[in-house]
Amino acid sequence: MRFDVVVVGGGAAGLSAATVLARARRTVAVVDAGEPRNAPARHAHGFLSRDGVEPAQLLAAGRAEMLGYGGQFLPARVMGVDRCADGFVVRIPDSVISARTVLVATGLRDGLPPIPGLREQWGIDVLHCPYCHGYEVRDTTIAVIGGDNRPFTLHQAALVRQWSDDVIFFPNGIELTERERRALVARDIRIDSALVSRTTVHAGRIRGIELRDGRSVPRRTVFIGPTFIPRDELLRSLGCSLGENGWVATDPTGLTSVTGVWAAGNVVDSPAQLIGAAAAGSRAAIAINHHLLAQDIDCALTHSYS
């Protein structure tokens, strides 16, 4: 199989890019392992005209649109990507795909603190993005639990106060400066320095936070600042340069330091929401098409004068 573009990852960024490229009459294949980051969530928000849609339905609609323009979808895990004389070889189980260019849109994983109950309720009433889910849990009793992502957690604790008057911040080992403490108190956020033992769940919903000192604090919603872990193994194996933050670096179109390799969405941009990831995929697709156009012109000129 030979394509102009192979897109690795069939989320919002990958499908958006593939649709733009297919409409540009490029041969494009999306290879996807079927592990979307937002799979636990019941609804997606902030995507214009699709607010409240189930994530699986949004992806299904995106796949249908892409296929309708002639793109291909391969449900498989990419085992590796190798450079070759005329582009790239994408390895999947039992087969290989050749491509002139590659777009990696494999997203990220959310690393959560090892607190019993968090992972089981992740995306239900254990959340991380108030812009995605804050309105749906407005006016509930909210706990913000500190994690390894210190800057994100402190910002999150101050931010979620916009959605509820009853917010308790459990630093859970984070040492607050005096200014940080005063800023939270000024926002009418209570601070409880006891370490968190576990969450309590009843009938599939969060009911409270159990602390190591024996207390149980009733709460209906938990916000946590996860550690964002990019699924960038393919990009790193290709030798893509890293930025100062340790993530793969790209230009504004998603082009990496490796010619012919682009990246879009959460794999290189942890704050990107669905609509931002889709926009990044579209930008990358246009840049990829221009890159291919330049190659096409060079090839035509060579053949014209050979």
C-alpha cells in the first residue's frame, strides 16, 4: 500500500487532517489503535455545533466524513515508522504501508496519582478540565486534589471556584507558599492539608474523600491535575527534536525537525481541546499538501527536461 500521507491516530486532529487531505484529492490512510483519550467521558463539550455529543459518536461521524471523500481507515496499532529513500515505511501487524509523508496524532496519556477510586471514576466525576466539564458539575461540592503537576493543580484550584461556591483544595503533599495560600483563601477556597487516602463511591458516583487522619469529607466532584504523558514514541524514534519543555518541537503548522513528518493535537500540545486539536490537524494538512505540491512540481520539471 502506497499513500501520499499516512496519519497515525484517528482522533479529532488525525481525522480533521485526513478529511482536508482527502478533499484535496490526496491518497490518505488513517491508522488508529482505537484508544481515544476521552473514551471514559460521557459527553464532549466546546466543539462548535456538536456540544454534548458522545465522544464515540463524534469520532464515528468524523470517520464517515473522511471515508466519504475517499480516505481509508485502518484499525491497527503502528509498530514503527522508518525513513526510506522515497518517504516512509509505516509498520503495522502483518503488513507495511509506504507513504510520502506522515502525520502523527497519537495524543497523550493522563497520569493520575495512585489514589484508589480516581482511575475508576476518571471522566465521570473525576475530571481535569473545567472548560470541558465545569458547567455540568456547577454548584456541586468540589474537591481539588494535588498531584505531581504542581503548576496545573494550583491554577486548577483557583479556576474551578468559578463553577462552585464550595471548593476544598487538598494539596496532598504540595507545599504551598504563603502567597499561594493567601491567593486561594482570597478566592474563598478552603485548604485541607491532610493527605488523601481514597475516594468513596456509591452507586457509581463519587460521594466523598477519605483522609489519612480518619476523616471523611463529603464531595460530589473531584478535579485532579494529571501528569500529561505524550504518546510520542514514534516521533522520538524518528529523531524529532525536542523543545525546552521536553516535548517534540514543531513549527506553527505542526512540522517537526524531520522533513516530511508532522505532528498535531495532544501529542505535542497538552492543553489542546478537541476543537483546538481539530484545527491543528487542518493546519497540518494544508502544510502537508503544499509540501507534496512542491515535490510534484519538482518531479514534473525533472521529467519535462530529462
